[in-house]
Amino acid sequence: MAIQLFTYPVRSGTLPLRVARGHFATSHSHINYYIDLTMTKHRLSEARTAAQALAGHFKQNNVVDTILCLDGMEVVGACMASDLSNAHIRSMNQHQTIYVATPEHTTGSQLLFRENSAPMIVGKHVIILAASVTTGYTVQAAVEAVRYYGGITEGICSLFACIEECEGFPIHTIFSTRDVLDDYISTSSHDCPLCKAGVKLDAMVNTYGISSFT
């Protein structure tokens, strides 16, 4: 499957955006573009550039205790924690440092924190960091989990988003459909215009990558 490479300026330099056009199914929707964020999540140079761009949205915060990483965003989260620490963002944690946490997902798509990891959320000021936000289901679950465990959501950020807010929080993103893909669609399978036009699915996609049918 052909993936096109575009380069866009961000606050801290430039970042590539890798895009394939087609008919794709996620766990929640059908989309007409696959945004490949693998290298940005796992290549240190790209992760650092992305982290610096996103951290800029939170450098005016009084307190950041935890960065909650969804979609395999731990490398970006660690770089973001380092950048915020260098900016002297205050932490209420005992050791005056920022936690980088990852939730466990239950079979019902709820987010779970075990007894040893829950203290990174309970009573903490939390930034939710996602790779992409399309339907908003995953980040909504994250906000609800932070609230359930007694944490305080300080904001939501992502590499790519096609919605502007979730649970009353604006989504701070590097790439949005408004900026780079103005014909991007994300619909339920029942409402998908490509399905109605008889266009077969090209692949299943999720946070781990793409599985082509051809």
C-alpha cells in the first residue's frame, strides 16, 4: 500500500506525516485515510520534536504530575516529561518529577490501573497523550478513568486529531484534518459512504499498524 510522505513545520522544527488513502476499518469507525504514526512514536528524533511541540501547550500550567500515554506514546511522553521538567513545571510528586504512565485496557475497553500504578493517577494532575483522536472514544475513556481514580485532567494532546474537543477539554494536536486533510472522513460502518458505494475495505488499522486485505 502506497504511503505518501509530507513534511510540515511545527514549533520545534519539522515533522513528517505519512499518509495512505483508501478504505480502512478501525475498531470504532471507517476512515478514508490511514495516518501512519509509527516512526513518530518510536523514532527518538521525531518523538522529541513532537514532544517539544506538544509541551508548549502546557508550559503555563502550575502543576503536571503525570503524563498518561495511550496508543504506544511512551517515548513521546518521556520526551514531553523531560521538556516540561526543563521548563521548571512544578510537580506535586514526592520526588519532584513527572510520571509517565500507561493504562491497562479491559476487554470492555475500560482503562484500569493496578494497585502499584494507581498512585500515579490518584490525586495527580494528569495530561492525557494520544497518538490519534478520531471518534474520541479512547480519550473519553481516559478522562473518565482519571476522574474515577481521583485524578485531575489538565489537558488532552495528540499527534493527529479530527475532532477539536472531548469531555469539555480542547484537544491540542500537531496535525488536524482542518490543516492537512480537509477531505478526511470518519464514520460508523453503517453510514460509511465508501461502503454504500460498494468500495471494499483495503485494510484493518489500529494503534499497532495496518493489516491489508490484499
